[in-house]
Amino acid sequence: MNEERLSKKTFWSIMFAIFFGNFLAVLSTNTVNVALPVLMKHFDVELPSIQWVLTGFMLATGTVAPAVGYFANRISTKRLYLFALSGFVLTSVLCAISWDEHSLIAFRVLQGLFSGIIMPTTMTIVYQIIPREQQAFGISIWSLSAMLAPAIGPTLAGWIIHVADWHWLFWMNVPIGLVALLTVVKFIPMYRMSEQQRFDKLGFIMVITGSLLLLLAFGNGQGWGWTSMKTLGFIIGGLLIIGLFIRRSLKQEHPLLEFRVFRYLRFSYSMLLVSIITISLYAGGLLTPLFLQNVQGASALTAGLILLPASLLMALLIPFTGRWYSKYGPVKLIVVGLLFMGCGTYMLSRLDVNTPHLEITLWMALRNVGIALANTPAMNAGMSAVKREWSGYASSINSWIRQGLASLSIGLFSSLLAARTISYVAELSTTGGDIAIIKPIAYTHGINDINFISFIMTLVGIPVAFLLKERKGKIAQQIEE
């Protein structure tokens, strides 16, 4: 590919095809997020069980990501994208016809595998096909597709559940997916590296096993006991296997994941920031709908409408970040974004059972503006520093870490929320109050504790952002290495 600037028509055609597929993959996460309380009632199960509809999906997206770089080089990003979209549409049909919580979880895991291919593949297309001077704007459009889904997902899910039932959350993926397939066939050019290599089967098994052990530990820590041999064994085993996988990869000429991309310091710093932003994003996405529905008794539709303004504001800001990136650089945008995130998250850690809906919308809006300002610059600062030949590996690592952290944080936060709620119920019961009144208060305190942890993590990201400041000639030198 030459480095000449793409024509406006070609650029938008490529981004249009990318937008549809990535939007579809992320939408399926956020619609189900709001539906968790409905699924709990429908299947008569508790949150730690039904949250696997979400965490199983997120785990699958993360575990398949390491293989994306290999298959993108082997069969081309276009063919891989078409394969993933086709699989996603098929598994959406299977989810829609599932008959119990176990079948739904199983089909969601399969759906997550295809979603996990879509997200890094579309990111790779941006960095392989789009010239470098247009990449910041291109990745902002890619991010918009990921952020627009949370913007309309909760409201759309609430409306669908209100007028129909949860099955239609999956049926609606079919027409969108078919449109996405047509746009990919028409607009995405063929791009494949000439290099052929063997697939690291052992490495793939190792990364899946290690990731699964960690998720199982953090998702079931409350039920198993955080200090039990089972929980500690899974955590130690998972970390050990992941560590061996990384060590093995560094010694191979053609590894499943090219961890040498972390030699680009900007990529390393950016991944730390992206991790912090991801945890904050999924903490809010999980906790706020639960608070609105389980504490304040709001319907799924009402919860979606309350979250809609904040999410739309985030989506509307995303396209501007690409232009602001070129003008101001990543550091200023990320620092301002983290400050907004911190303020919004802190205020969400001070909720009570009677907090007005308008106030919740305001703090979510403040937090989401911060995410919009920080997320795309943090991602692009690292990805743009990596040489084009490694862009597929870098996007695979990006997706593996982001989706893995999302899965771990959802599992951990669900367990932590249950533990803190039980603790607060026991503490408040000593006053002799009515248990029906105590439970919502205890649940709210548990949510506040987790939001405060997210607030502290956001503050940690601010000094890291300053490490992304460019030194003259340093980035050019890294790119040439």
C-alpha cells in the first residue's frame, strides 16, 4: 500500500464497511447488559449465574483475539472479517432460539468468539489500509462505531424488552449483519502479508487456558471464597500459564502474539491507559443499570432512557477526537478526559437510594465525555507507533487485553458487589431495621464502593498519560527499528 492520501470517497467507503461490523459486535454486549435483570427473572437465577451471558461472551472475545494476527496474515483481513460476520449472524439466531440459561450462555460464548475476531480485524484494517496521516481520524470513526453501540444499546434494549421480549435482542442482529456483509464485499480491499508461518497451537491452548482460569477465579471468588485453595489455585495457575505463554512467545521467530511490540514504549504506556479506561467503562456499564433497576425499580426502558443522553454525548464527541488529536496531541486530550472521568465516577460513588435520575444522567454524561476524550487518543498513540507489519499483532494484543480485562472486571465487580452487599446487610441489620429497607441501601453502598475503586484507578492514569509526550525524533526512530 502506498502512503498517498486516500480519496474522500474511498476513505469513507472503507470506514463505512468497518463501522457496520464493529458496531454490530459491540452492540450485542450493551443490549444484553441492560437485559441482565430481565434474564434473571425469566430464568429464575441470580446475578452470579446469569452474568455469564455477559462475561462468557467477553471471555470468548478476549481468548480468540491472539489468533487474529496469524489468520489475518494467512487468509487476508477481508476474508477473516467476512468469516467472523457470517458466524456472528448465525450465532445470533442460535441465541434467539435458546431454551434455557445454559444454552443461552453456550451460544453467547460462540457469538463472542466471532465478535472477538471482528474487533481486532477492523482495527487492523484501519492501520493496514488507511495511510498514516489519516489514521487518527480513521480510528476515531472506528471508536465511534464502538461508542455508538453503548449510546443506543441500552435504550434500544429497553424498548425491545418493553414491546416484545429479550429474544429480539438477538434477532435484530440478523438484518444489520447482512448489511455489514454486503458492505465488506463491496468496499474493503484485499490486503494480506506475503509472509507464511505455522500456527502456534500450543500457544493458543495456553493463552485460552490461562485466561479461562483467571476469569473463573474472579467470577466465582465470592462463591468459592477468595482465600480458598480453589480460587487461589486458579489465579496462580492462570498467571503462571500466561507468563509461560509470554516467555515462549518471546523466544519464537513467528509467535502467536508478537509481544515485542511492547518495545515501543508508547504502545506500552497506551495499553496501560486503555486498560484503565476499559475497566472504568465496563464498571459503569454494569453497575448503573443494576442500580436503576434493582434499587430504584426502574424498568429496562426507563433505565435505557436515563443512560441515553450520556451515551449519545460520548458518541457525538468521538469523531472530533481524531481532529483534536492532530491539533493538540494525545497527552492534553487524555489528561482532560481522565479528569472528567474521575469527577463523574467519584460522584457516582456517592449515590443513595433516592438519587434523582437527572443527577445520575449528569454524572454519567461527565464520565462519558472523559471516556470520549481519552479512549481514542490513548489507543492511537500506541498503535500509530507500531510498524505496519506488526499492526495485526498489535491490534490482537490490544483486543486480548481489553476484552480480557473487561471480562475479569465484570466477573470481579459482580462478585465484589455480592460480597459488599452481604457485608452491609449484616452491618445494617444490627440496628434492627426492616430487611426490605436495608437490602436496597446495602446494595447501593456496594455499588458505591466499586465506583470509588474505579475512581482511584482513573487518577492513577493521569501521570501515565504524560509518558506519551513525544520527544523529537524518538517516535521516528522507533518506527524505523
